[in-house]
Amino acid sequence: MVYLSLNVQTILTGLTIGYLVYYVIKRMRYRLPPGPWCIPLVGHYKIYASVEIHKKIAELSKKYGPVVRISFGPKMWIVLNNIDVTLEAMVKKKADFAGRPKINSIEVFTEGGKDIAFTTYSPTWKLHRKIAGKALRYFCEKY
């Protein structure tokens, strides 16, 4: 049997309680769509470990509605399962949904997201995209 000293037990208990409080506050801060309960840091293992993820998400959409919240490990995803909801998100409110997730390895390779492919939606990104489009059109017409 493993015996831990009082200091190690206190630290582990404090870290566990601190993480649970952080997890609850993070959930309460945003008005997220409904979704099944998941294990923190593991997520919905039964969904992302299955071969037919799309069928599992379709079953969840029947229970929770056309917009479902799913956790893949520590990352939270919002899945849209209806054409009307998808059109509203991608056409009517496109600026709200135009961002990119922050991935540490991409941040290193692009020097802080200073490129067209992985930077977030902003006026600078729009300007860079416009310049790159003009340059590609000019190049394609010339050759």
C-alpha cells in the first residue's frame, strides 16, 4: 500500500478542487449549447473512439437538438447538424465564426500566426488575402 505524506495529499487535494472549480466556472461563463456529460480532460471517449463518429453525433442531435457540444479531450467542439443552423452560422453570422483555433505547433511555424492560412479573421487578414488574390490573378494571367 502506498502512503503519501500529508503535504503531498494536501497538494493533490488542492489541485483537484482547484481544477474542478476552474472547470465549473469555465462552463458557466459561456452560454454553450447542450451536450452529454463528459469526463474532464478525457472528453467523450465513446464518441471519438468509435469508427462511425457521424452516426454517434446524429444520435446526439436527436436528443440534444441541432447544435451539440462535444469535448474531444480538453478541446470543446460545437457541431451543427441542421442546414438552417449551418446557414445561419456560416452565412448570416460569418464574422462570428471565422476564427481559427490556436495550435501551439502552428504558432511556432508561422511565427505567431503571421500568414494567410492560420491567422484569425481580422482586417489585416482581409488585406493580406486581397493582396495575395491580386498577385495570384496577375501571375496566372501572365503565364
